[in-house]
Amino acid sequence: MRRPLAAVIVVALLVAPALAQQHEPFEPEGYRTDNYRAPVPATLAGARVLTTEEAEAVWRANSGTFVDVLPRPPKPKNLPEGTVWRDAPRRNIPGSIWLPDTGYGTLPPAMDDYLQRGLARASRGNKAALLVIYCLADCWMSWNVAKRAMAYGYSSVAWYPDGTDGWERAKLPTDEAQPEPRPEQQ
């Protein structure tokens, strides 16, 4: 009786990790194109994945440029005259460049160009410079932009999946942010 019970326990211990892995998000081959606020994978092939402590160390050493990709709805063009429009405030990691709406799975040519020009500015034209891409926790947009940056030829890409949620939980400083002007605003 003991041997069958021991065999069941051994099998359960071997199968449990495989079953647990099935519930973790996996890396898609392409870009995530929907449900952007959902659990993200623990990895991004070709990129360094940073914990909050590692992101803080990069920030304190000023050894990389932080790129915030949180989306921000633009002011509607057809607002009636006299309508007051207030952008939602955004606080991000101090020194970041904010490139909103660049993390969608499919980018129109003008937004793709906006992202490429923004990353070139963030890296000062050096494709080997460290870029730390982030958004919020469980935000596929940062995953998409980090993957896209590597496709553009950047060789030192770090993805900070906890984003400003993890940063603020660690009681690290934030600054009020303003996005880089979008193509339609230039």
C-alpha cells in the first residue's frame, strides 16, 4: 500500500510544476494585440527583465534611459467650442521620456515613426545604449515596445514589467510627466 501512495506523490510532485507553468502567460511570437492590461510573461527573449531593485540601481547610477509607454488619449478634435479638456495626470520615473500610445500590437506608420524617433532621442542615437521600457504592472504595452525596440536594432533593452506600480510600491520618487508631442501635435 505504501508504494502506490509514494508513486502517486512522486507523480504529483513532477506534474505540479508543469501544470503551474500552463497558467503563466507565454511569450507570443509577435506582438500582443488585445487585452493589454493582463498578466505578462516573466521573460522577453533578447531583453533583460528588471526587478524594482534592479531598475532602481540603473536609475540611481544614471546608466540607462527610462522610456514610459503608458497610453494617453489625445484631446478629441471635434470637441464643441468652449469645452474644457483636462488630460489625466501621469507621474513617472524621474528623467523618463514618455512615448504614449506606442505599445499597441499594430502601429500606424506615423506612430511607428514617432516611436523610432523617440527611441533615437532617448538613446542619443546609440543603439547600444541601455533603454529601460516600462508602463504599469501587467501592461503588455511595455512588453510590445521592448520587443519592438529590439526589432529596430537596439541591443541593450531592459523591460521593467512592474512599471510605476512597482516603483511607487517601493516608495521611490516620481515626477509629473508630460508626453513627447505626438505626430498630429507637431
